[in-house]
Amino acid sequence: MERVVLAYGWYGRGNAGDELMKLALQELFQPRDVVLRFVNDIDLKDLKLASGEFVDGIIFGGGSILDGAPNVKAAALDVLLNRKVPVFYLGVGSETAVNPVHESLLRIARVTAFRDKDIPDLVYSLATPELHKPDRGILIVPNIEVIPTTESPHWMHVAWEQYKNEMAQTLDELVDNNVKSEFLLMCQNPCMDDAWAATELIARMKRRSWEKIVHRAGDDMSTCTLMSKFRVVVTQRYHGIILAEVAGVRYVSLDHHDKLKNATPHRGRHMSYYGVNKATLKSAISDAYNEDHITPHSVSHEIYDELADRVIAQMGYSMP
């Protein structure tokens, strides 16, 4: 029997991590006769089928969505809170404060699975792609979220300026040692574009004439294949860590948020983005560069199959 389920999250906005989450949900539930409708907002009409009946459930999925209020209209929220549509939270991060609306929904959720706490990140459920032997230098994964705007507090400006200076000097010294760096953009949309962070880093460098290659992440595991070609990944994005783990690549995580700091398995080098300096950056990158790749990380698919079966069972149906 086919079921129709809404999947609420930050989908369709050019963020590679969220698109991988979308792919993971599709691969888990479509074989179980579940039709997923991915949405960024929910109105009462979204909860209704053509027959007038309610959808079979709603999945709140994706990373750091709990700190803000979900974009759910009052009438739709009333339906959810009155348990007329089963609510599920899958693969969400628990590293931030939880908005009161999410608190209310979490209390009635039939299944909750927080990443790193209850279940490994859902992206680990995807099949391991083709991996390569490393034949390139360093892949840098910047993050537009750390760049301040005119409305940002002073400490954000101080942190970004220091990081930009120290990283640009580090990259210049690596070039002098014949170690080239390339960039991977994991988020690109009109309001949030990692290219802006990459541009500021490149512009601050002395070696501006050096050929800089910029890659754009896809919405599948091909990005992992790309990563496997590099000796080291330097990432400011959570799913940069996840993909490096799957690719078996040494990585240096510049943690500006607890979701990076506490990502599991904890096999890379983690250092705070705040107050970073050239000496520690160069040391961490150089040490990782000179070490062998780590064993590609994988998770038994049974964990995710059990999760999907629990969700199906809580919709009121039995598995065929």
C-alpha cells in the first residue's frame, strides 16, 4: 500500500549536505512504497491528499533545523499537535537550542533519531562510491556562514579577519612547498554562497596568480569520489567531515559550531576556528598530508533499515 509522507527541511536550496540527506531519505523509503514530498514550508493544504484525507506522516529531517521555528502555518501546526498526522524527526542535529515549536512537536513525535546521538548521520546509509588513490594536494571546504555582515557582532568580524589572514599565509607557504590547494563549494544559492568565502581567501593571498581550481559539490556521492583524490580535506562544513570519512581521507576540521566539533567518528584533526593561527594550521595540515589515508568509514545498513521500518510501523501499517 502506497503512503504519502511530507519531508520538511532545507531542501532545494543548493546545499550539498541537505541534498544528500534528501537522497538518503529517498533511498530508505521509496523501496518501502513511501512517496516523499519534500517541502520547505507547510500549509494545511499540504497535509491533505486529493481524497481529502491527511498524508500518512511528516518527517522533519536535515541538520541544524531545531533552533529556528519551522515554517508551518497555524492551521497545519494544529493538525500536527492534535496527532492527526504522525510526526517523525530523523537525522536532525541536537547541538543547538530547540525552538519551542519543535519542542512541542518532539513531545508527540512517534520516532526521533538524532544524528550522532541516536543514529549515525543518514548520509552514511548511502552506497560508497568509487574511490581513488590520492594524487592531488589539499581540498578546502569553506563556509559562508562564518562571514559576518554589517549587522553581525564585532567578534565575528574579528574572527573572520584573523582566520582569513592566517589561512591565506598558510596557503602561500604550502604553494612555496609545491602543495597546491583547490576549493569545494558545498552551498550555493542567492543568499548563501560558499564562493564568497573562497574568493576572500584567494584575494588575501600573495600567490594570486597561482591557478586556483574551484569545484561545485553535486547532490550525490560523486563529491566523495572527488575528495578521495586529495591528500587532505580542510573543512568548515559538517558534511565535509562526513564525506571525508567515507572517502577515507585525512581531514582537518575548523570547528565554528559544536556539530563539527562533535562529529563522529572523531578520526580527523579538530581545531577551533576562533583564534586559529598560521603555525597551528600549517602543522595540522602538514601532519595530515604526510600520513596515509584512513580506512573509509561505513555503517551497517541494518541500522537504517530498522529505523525506516520503525517509522513505517508507527504510521499504522505493517511491512509487507
